[in-house]
Amino acid sequence: MSFRTFITQKMGIDKAVFFTLLSRGLSISTALFTVFFIAKNLSPEEQGFYYTFGSIVALQVFFELGLTGVITQFVAHEASHLKLNPEYIMEGEEKYRSRLSSLLKFCAKWYLIVAILVFVALGVFGSFFFSKYSAEHRNIEWLLPWLLLAVGTAFNLLLSPITAFLEGLGKVKEVAQLRFVQQVMHPIVVWGGLSIGGKLFVSGADAFVRVFVVAVIIVRSPFFKILKNIWNDYKSEKVLYMKEIFPYQWRIALSWVSGYFIFQLFNPVLFATEGAKIAGQMGMTLAALNGLQALTQSWINTKVPRLSGFIAQKDYENLDLLFGKTMKQMMLVGTSCLISFVIVMYVIQKIDFMLFEIHIGDRFLPILPLSLMAWAIWTMFPINCWATYLRCHKKEPLLLNSIVVGILCCVSTITFGNLYGVYGITIAFALLRFVSLAWVNCIYRHKKREWHND
């Protein structure tokens, strides 16, 4: 067996996965250097602000309400009946062309409103939160950097439905290439900004560069013509939001909102209860672990259009073959990455490894809570695979699981965070992730039998 055959068939690394992995791999490798730049140019307290910025920005999920993921799946279902010709025009039955056009128009209106609301909400809430819990850090300039980041986040939201729409059209490889270019620019902006004393301003600057990159590439590529032709192809048939999208989206939305309480509440709670330094350690640890999760998630995310297409055609045999193979590949890579990360961090902290007079281990959580968080992230590998499989059916059977686990994580984070600090948070979180893993597996097996035997 040739090396190329091993990579493409055994490991499942096609072009779409390759460019996504290239982007994620660059993200992780640059994240290692970003750790040094943050540690060298930001104090432990400023590091806490840096990562808490990200957790509060994630509040946008309360406005976006999970529509980005819904777009890709709805577009994939409509596009499975159409074909793109050399003139970048969708060919096929008028009904599906018109419905696709109506989806694009709806997305434009929805995200324009959401972007405005997000900017106002982030500006007001973020300013209040940091004003209240940073009284002892008056020497840290955070207000203008925060407002810059809020504006950049709003503009990024305006462009997010475009990439989701293109992925639904099957342009997964091209979107992965676009994100790779974004990822190349990220270290240039962050490292350069930190090196010249930009401090907390680098987050907002990075957000604006991401917007600029996407806008330029789309305008100067065939993507713009494709989207323009789809926009002008509306006839009479349309996707009805309240009848078709909303019954599915509200379930996804509650799942995403629950996800905020599961994964993003740690930093704000620790910032408020134990201070910016501990919040910074949690932020740095989560950044590394989430980077590894995003890397492995590339395997399943790039398969969404194909999985959705098989479901639309009721080709369940090929659906399960592709899904089973993809999940095995993802689990192998993800498990190896997490084990390696924990071992490396143990050694770094054990020998008190220093680089450029920086105690690298001190910028991460101690090894016990770090290992508990690594376990929690590992459970997300199979959970995300099963969730993607189920949601490609344009249904959301994980709603109750998401709500219950989200509420429990919210209560445990606030309660045990106040009582026992970071150890209380991580122990409770690891136990809850085990419960969620078993629960989601039961739902996946039950729904798969129910839907495919109808």
C-alpha cells in the first residue's frame, strides 16, 4: 500500500480534510508560539483578561441561535437536487433553485439584525462585567480593546452565513482553504501586535483582519458570482422560516446556548471569584484543548454535505459506511493528540521548564485539573460525531440532553467554583461529561433505528 493510499483511504484525509487540517494544524502550532508571546508580553492578569474576552464574546450564541450550522444542512439538502454549471449558475428544477435563493436572502436579513444586536449587547454587558470585577486592575487598559473586539465580532457575524452557505453547496475544500488563509494571518496579527505593545488590542485587530480576508477572497473569487446568481434566481417557491427552519433551529439554539454554560462559563466565574490570573490559566488550558478538538473535528465537519446528501436520497447504507469510517479515524487521531498533550504538560510542569525566562507550566492549570479537562474534551469526540449524524437529518433529538447538562454545568460551575475554586469546577465537569457521553450514545442508537426503519 502506497503512502498516498494510506493517507486518503485509511486515515480519510481527502482534500477538504487536508486543507481543514492544515488550517487547524497551523492554529495549534501557532498557538504554542502564541503562548510564549502572551506569557512574554502580557502579565498573568492581562492573560486573564485576554481569555475572558473570548468567553464573553461567545455570548453571541444567544443572538445567532445556531443558525450557521442549520444553514449548511438546509442548503445541502436543496443543493443535492441541483448542479452548478461552468457559468456558475445552478441548474435543476425551478422549485429547488428558488428555495435556495430564498435561503440566501433570509440569511442576509437575519445576520444583519443579529450583528447590530450583538455589538450593542457585548458593548454594554462586557463593559459592566469588567468594570465590576477588575477594580484591582485599574492599570490595565481594557475598555477600548473590548469595544474594538465587539465591533470586529459583529462584522464577522455578517460574513459567517456566507461560508456556511458555500459549505452547504459542497465547497468544503474551498472554504477550508479560505479559513487556512485566515489562520495564516492570525499569528501575524497577534504576534506582531503583542511584540509592538498592542496588548489587549490584538483580539480586536485579529477580528478585523479575519473579516477583511474573507471579504476580499469572496469578492475576487467565483464565490461572489455563484452567490449573486443564486440571489437573483428567486421565483415563487421559498423556504418558510416558521414552518421549516424554526422547528429545527430552536432546538439547535437551545443546544448551543446550553453549550455556552458547558464550555464558556469557566473563565468569567474564575475571573470573578479567584481573579484574572487563575482565569488566565483556565483560558490557556482550554485554548490548547479546544484547538485539539477543532483539529479532530475536521474529519466529521467536512463530511456534513455528503452525509446530508445521503440522507436526502435515503441512501442509509452509504451514510453509515462513511460515518463509521470517519468516526474511527477521528477517534484515533483525537485520543492520540490528547494523551500526548497531557504527557507533555506533565513533563513541563514537573521539571519547571523555562523558555526565555518564562515558566511555561505556570500559565496552564496544574496537571490534575488539566487532566480532568482533557478527559472532558475527549468525551466530545464521540458526542460531536453522533450529534452531527443526527442533525444531518434536520432534526435535533439532543435538546433535552443539552438543556439538562447545560443547567447542571452552570449550577456546578458557579457553586463549586465559589466553594472549591478551579478543582471543584473541573472535578464536577468531568463527572457531568461522563453522564452526557452515556446519555447521547443511547439517544443516537435509538433514533438511528427509529428513523431508518420508517
